[in-house]
Amino acid sequence: MSREAPDATRPPTSSQPLHHFGVVALVGRPNSGKSTLMNRLLAEKVAIVSDKPQTTRQRMVGILTRPQGQIVFYDTPGMHKPLHRLNRKMMQAVEEAMRDADLVCMLHDASSRMGHGDEYLLELVQRSKVPRIAILNKIDRIQKSALLPLMQRLGETGAFEEIVPISALSGEGCEALEAVLWEHLPPGEPRFGEEWVTVHSQRFLASERIREKVLEQTRDELPYTTAVVLEDWKEEAPAPAPVEIHASILVERSSQRGILIGAGGRRIKAIGSAARKELRGLLDRPVRLFLVVRVESNWREDRGLLSELERDVVSEQMPE
């Protein structure tokens, strides 16, 4: 679906209602709840969710369309010290998202203390030239009285137009947050049609859903060292004919391969079963999924493999 994007800088005529359009960058430390929040606001699962650090590796894009306008969300990787080429690319994605944004939202897990990483993120956010909102997430985990000192501390920085407490998991405060976002976005017309929820391709979203199931099944054993590469995608007939997907799960060591396969192949079968169910919902048709585990000792530093992982991130149907 290709069409010319409207000129968002052209003001509406007097007969047109004022619309808003803007890019909102969600930034924060790992596990601050950025992906959960974006999915909540969209009422759609775009980003995978896990309690493992570094689950989000790309700048994930979600599109929210309302009568008052359109918001493009950038869900970014959690801010951390990069130790590999992959992690450096992740941190570059955070900085690029902030540069491209009309509004920066810094999420903080209100149930955790602010540490050195949070202070560094705060300094980075303060350099942004656009309006900034502080979002205190996971308030369902704490006493409300514990919010006041944290809100006061962030308020004293003078860095934020608003400080909004929410629970992305339960939805508490999210409606109020959305209203705040609209207040701080510039006027402009939607860039995407109402049917758009994301710009990502089905291939990329499918690989992410498979990776989510890997993270769920391996718990704390392989939090950082796996990736999913789609090797083949056969869609020879329209729905409801099944899609055939062949994917490789990358690991760094042979011992990790054994963990993923499990005794008698039970774990890889469980991953495949959970992923097939998820993919049926995503693609709205049956899926034949074939998984193999591939050892690539240095994939997080391999330019070629990292490029392959990024190959299908954006849909070919993006508006021009």
C-alpha cells in the first residue's frame, strides 16, 4: 500500500478541526515497561514482552490513530552499557529515536531505586530539545505514598513538563497519560491510514514472536545470547492455506544448543508449539513452523548476521 504522505506542516483550514501528529519516543532502563505501555496504548501487540533485559533490540514502531490525530510511538531498547556490536546498535537506536521525536517520554520503574544508569539516562533525556514527560510505571507494585518523594525528585530537575504515574500492566493512569501526550504534540495531519498499527513486516514480527517464546521457555538460562533468523517463508496460496516458515535460532555455544533442544527435544518442541499458536494469531492462518538451532559463536559482533537480522524490519508496503 503506497501513497504520498500528507504535508503535516500545512495548517488546517478554518473549516477543519485541529489535528495533532507527532512522534513519541519511549525511553528507559531495561524492564521499565516501555513495550508493555506501547502495546497497552495501541490495544494491540506490536512489541514482544519479556521480563528479560534487552528483549527489545530494534526501534519498534506503533501507530495510534484517534479522532484528534495520530501518534507514532518509538519503543526503544533499554538503556545499558554496550559490550557488543549488537548492543552498540541498540544504544544508537535509542539516541536516533530521541533525535527524531517530537516528545520524549522517560519511563522509570517506580518500584525500583534510581541508580547510576537511571542518572545517566536522565542526563541524556535532559539534552533533548523537545518536550519531555516522566512516566512512573509499575505503581501497582508500591504504596502510593512512596510516589511522592520520587515525583518531587524528578520535579526538582526541571526537566519535565509533566510527571505521570501509571501501571502499563493494569492500565491504571494510561488514559490520563494519553491525554497528556496529545496536549504536548504539534498540529499536523496523519501520515498513515487508520488501518496502520505498525510499519514492521510480518516476517519481522513473526521472528520476534518466535524469539519471545525462546525467552519464555529458557527463563534465565539464555537471556542475551539468542536470536532468530527467518530462513524461508512459503506462502503459495491465499488464506486459509497455511504458511510454511523455516527459522534458525542462533546461540553462541554448543552447550546453549543443548539447553534449547532439551532432553529428548522437549524444549524445542515446546518453543515450536507456543510459537505456532502465536503466529496463527498474528497471520490469521495456519502455520507450519520448522525450527533448527544454529551455533554462531560470535553473532553479536558479526556485521553480516546483524544485517540479516535487520533485513525484514520494515514493511515493503510503507507509505512513501
